Amino acid sequence: MLMVRVLQWNARSLMANGQEMKHYIRKMKIQPDVVCVQETFLKPSLDFKVSGYMTIRRDRSEEEARGGCAIFIRQGISYRLIESGEEQEYIVVELWEGGEAVVIVNYYNPGGRLILDRLVRIKGVDRRKVIWCADFNAHNTLWGGKHTDVDGRVVEELMEERELVCLNDGRGTRIDVRTGNESAIDITLVSASLAGVSKWEVLSGKSLGSDHYLIMCTVGGRVEVGAGRGIRKWVYSKAEWNKFREVSEDLLEVVDTNRDVEEVNNSVTTAIITAATQAIPRSRNGRTRKLVPWWSEECSKAVKARNKAFRKIKQNHTMASLLEYQRAQALVRRVVRRTKRESWRQFCNGIGRTTPVGEVWGMIRKMGGDRREWEYPVITEEGETAVNDKEKAEMIARAFAKVHSVDNLTMEGKRRREMTQSRYPGALDRRTDSGGR
């Protein structure tokens, strides 16, 4: 059975709190397969990446500074984007494993009136296995609210219409630090078929700068992850190229080119990889480098002090504890701004006429924690779905062959092709003096 671990969070600005989220995910013993974030506050011109994850965003326009949502999918997991909302703020994706699929909906309601017809018409929500990670800004005693409002009843109707079960257990998911009161407005809904194998937990012991708590939802167990994450890369700068040439030449000399083309291809590939293994070192698994070059021990200490003040305000909400938390929160932002500024100034002082432009742009990306992850999502063509890498490669190869097929030639092109074949019969079958094809 498909199993997935989802982290849900209303960030109240990834530009302000995103680096803390990255460090939190990095330090988790078991990292989530999917991270659903609401209120990202990201504009289309701003870049934001999470190391080891693919990013799907639904931003507001450049003129609007708030709202927005994003889904981060762990690299190596097969997925495809089903839909991204236009009038409503949501993203719908589909994860795949072993022929099974689960749909994940990340939904944010900025406070407008919810309309049932719009919710049920979102693509993918009619599937058999669906997970909703939502900040509906709706209240209902069903999931721990102190009262039920109009939007809360709309969500309840959605649950009845699509046979969904609410995993919330009544605990608050947001805290008003001014009063210490908690409310339950971040909810997780799953299809009835998934409810019995789902676990839901509010991680209320930590504050990452937002007034919303992190929520962890585990449906079943672990999702199958491909080889995309943690791949050991060849370190070409430390390669022994003379050794590589000698080993590869020795191995390629014994390859029999008279065999089937597939066998020849496998033999050549094996020879090259064997030579590379002996002559080219490889990097270690995982990343040990810092997510951003400017993060310092002072940043970590400020965050720990802020989290300590947050726990204190939850245990004993007084004016003194509130002021302590606000001071700690302000200190975190000051320390992060100062550290980032000092790191950038130090780098700029070392720039000269001989500094490569690529190094400058690389530092600019690193300052924002932008580390690129490349991966092809699930591909669908003519009703056929390619999930794993082999299926994707075969589908792309068929598409390539179709584009370059003889059937695409014009009548004049076909005539010239036939003339060339008749003029040089068997040209492709000739062998060179060395025995190659």
C-alpha cells in the first residue's frame, strides 16, 4: 500500500521564516516526503528552494505581498502536477508508487467565503485516495473549534460529499501570542479508505517564526523513493585521467563488436564505469555543507532562545513572558539580517577583476539557500503513464523516434531518400578496416 509522510505548515512568509524551516527539515531524523506550506508570501520573481526537494508554487502577483502556497516533494518520488488554482489558492499533485497513486491537495483560504461547488470541482479530489492539507480559515467544533461558522459548515459538507475524514484531534494549530489562546484552523482531511492507517500530530513545542504550529501526518508507512536523492557524484577535479585512459583502453580492446548491439552497448558502458570507479573519486552520500553560507552559531543560539521563550509563553502566559518572546523573536530577525549582510560584505571584499562571473552568481544563489534539484515528474502520453525512470526514458525515446520518423518527411524528402538509398546500397552495413561498424 502507498504510504506517505506529509509536513503541513502555515509559514506566514517563507522569506522571513523559510531558512528556519529548511534547517528544521534537515535535522529531522525522518524527513517528510511532502511539505505543504500555506501563506508563503512569495512573489513570482523571488526564488525559494529546499535542498533535496522539488518545488511547485502557486504565487500571487508581484503587486500582492501575501498569500500563496507551495508543495515541496522529496527528490526521487514520482509525481505529477494535476492542477494549480487561479481564482482559489491551491495546488493538487499526484504521487505514485508501484502502480498506486495518492492525490495531495494543498489549500489556502485567505478569509473569503468558501463555496462548496468550487471545492468539489477541483481536479483530482474525486479520486479514491486523497489527502487535504488546508488552512480553510474555518471554525467547526468537529475539529476542535469553539464554535461552528458558515465556512466550517461548508467544509463539513465537503467531507460528506467526498467521503473525507478529519484527522484533527481537537488540539490547537495556531496560537495568538498576545493572549495565549489557541485555535484549530489548520486541518487535515483524508479519504475514508486512508483514515484507518493515518497518524496525525501537532508539533507545538517549536516555533519557526510563525504563529501556526507544524503538523505531521503519516498515512501508512514509507513511500518508495528512487535514486534521485543522495546520489554520489564523480569528483572530476581529482580524477587520475592517465589511469582512466589506460584502464578503459584495456577493457575496450576486448569488447566483441560483432555481437548484438545491446550486448556491445552493455560491455562498453561497463568498461567505462569500471575505469571511472578506479580512477575518479566520488562524493559522499548526502550533504554536509551548510544550507546557506551565512548561517552561524549565533543564528542557532538566537533561534534556540526564541524557542525557549515560546515554550515558556505556552506554559505560563503573562505580560512578562509575552515581552520576552517578542524580544527573542526580534533578536532572531536582527541576528539573521546582520549575519547575512556581514557574510555578503566579506564575499564582496574578496571579488576582483579575475573573479569568475559564475562564482559571483553562485554565491548570490547560495545566499538565498537556492540549491538546484533536477528531476522529471510523472509523464503522461496518450493515456499511458510513465512513473519510474525506465518508463520515462522509453516514453521519451518513442516520442523522439516519432518526431524523426520517415513518415514526417514530405513527398520530395521521401523521393530524395529513396534516391540516396539506391545510389549507395548497403552503405550502413559496411565495416571499417578496424572491424567497427
